[in-house]
Amino acid sequence: MGLFLTGFIIFLAIILVLSGIFTVKQQTAAIVERFGKFNSIRNSGLQIKIPIIDRIAGRINLKIQQLDVIVETKTKDDVFVRLKISVQFQVIKTKVYDAFYKLESPHDQITSYVFDVVRAEVPKMKLDDVFERKDDIANAVKLELNDAMVDYGYDIIKTLVTDIDPDVQVKAAMNRINASEREKVAAEYEAEAERIKIVAKARAEAESKRLQGQGIADQRREIARGLEESVDVLNNVGINSQEASALIVVTQHYDTLQSLGEETNTNLILLPNSPQAGSDMLNNMIASFVASNQIGEKMKEENQLKGITSDSKTKKEKPKKQNPPFDDDEYRSEE
């Protein structure tokens, strides 16, 4: 019987000793009370307490924690909006006692301060300003929380406005406005591109016409030079200018008929189409020039008979500068 009692006592002693040994995890603090009164704060590692007399009242998490608070409020332009505020906080290691004994529910306390600050700041802003100045809102929340929570042993690490959600109808209207603005910008860019293309096309057409006109002028200049040389050659062999011109007209007539014959789908009809017609046309032109000169000479003689001479005109009127007479030989030498 005595041996059994001794064994039982030893067993109880071992249990009591083991109950007085406990461990505390990393980034955690344990609150030890003795007879219901605060005794000590134990940090991470192996710790010992007096069995039965001491007890672990609680453990405090020293890690950075995050609390998300959703606040619904109204802006200055009467738009209801929901804001999601994320608060990152941590227990100050030197104020574990205050964090454990002074504040029953830190989450509820932080939430109350967030509601108070957000509903005081957002109604001062319009909806667009809320989006643009969300950092100002976050800083105001952090400043207010720091002043209030530091006495309770909590440090506010950072405060973020992570989401701004306006009313559904307001959001749809904002999307329509943004879409209209983007369509307007796209239309302006398209119009500018079209204008550039039109200007470039007009410049290209103008340059093409200029070069085309220059080519036609050069072609006619060369034709005139060739005709002049042809007339000179024919004059050298005893053919006068009128006969040479008629011969050139006939030659050009046959060249024209040949070029028309090479085109199978041409609808051009040359009237009159005989070589004699070209010669007759030249004779008619020469006759017209001769008749015109004769009429001019006759009118000049009639004016002289009436006493209206060129000398009297020069006395009454300011003399005009006259161009020198056209010299055919000089023109040929220049060419």
C-alpha cells in the first residue's frame, strides 16, 4: 500500500511539472496571470509557469494583420458609392499589455474609425475627385487611426482604398461617356488621316498635271522645230514655203491614218479623210490670212484720207512702247 501511494504521488508530481512547461510560437506573445492578476508577458520559446497558481490568459498575434472594411456613402454630387478600405495594422511589441487588456475587440474599433473618417471625407468630394484623390482618403484614415489606436497598443502600418464602386446606373453612364469620348477621338484621327490622304493625292495630281503640261509643251516645241527644219530642207531643193507646208500636211495626214489603223477598237472618224482635204484646209487658211491683211491695209488708207493719222495720235496720247518687229531669221538662230 505504501509503495502504491508513493508511485501515485510521483505521478502527480510529474504531471504538475509538465503542466508548468509551455511553448510560445514565433511572432506571438503569451499573457501569464497569477491568481487572476497580470503577472508577465512571455515571448517565443520554451517557458515555465507555476502549476495551478499561474495560467495563460491569452496569446497576442504580433504579425501584420489586414482588415477590409466596406463603407457606403454619398459624394458631393449626390452619387452613392461603396469604398473598400484595407487597413494593415500590428500590435506594438512594447505595448502588448495595452493591446490585450485595454481593447476588447480591435477589429470593431478600427471599423468604427474607418466609417467615421470615410463618411466625413467623401461627401466633400465629387465622384471624379473620389477616384483621383483616393490616396488622400487613405492618408486621412491612417492619420485618424494612428492617433486613436496607438493608445491601445496598435500601430497602423498602411491604409489603402482598394475599390471604388459607384451605383450601377452611374457606372453605366460613365461607361457610355468614356465610350463616346473614345469614339470622338477615333473620329478625329480618322478625319485627320483622310485629310492627309486627300492633300497628298491633290499634290500628286497637281505635280502630274504640271509634268504632263511640261511634256506637251516640250513635244510641241520639238514638233515646231522639226517642221521648221523640214521647211528649210524643202526650200533648199527649190520648193517654196506654201508647197512645203502642203507636203507636210499630207504627210501628217497619212501618219494620223496609220496610227488610227493600229487601234482596233477606236471609234474616231476623221472628216474629211482625203489628203486633198488637208491641202485645201491649208490653202483656205493662207487665203484668210491674205484677205485679212488686205482689209487691214484698206482700213488704214481710209483713215489716212479722213485725216486721222498715226502722227496725230502720238501727239494727243502718251506714246506706247512698241515691241520690235519679229525677225524670223533671228528666231531661227535662237532656236
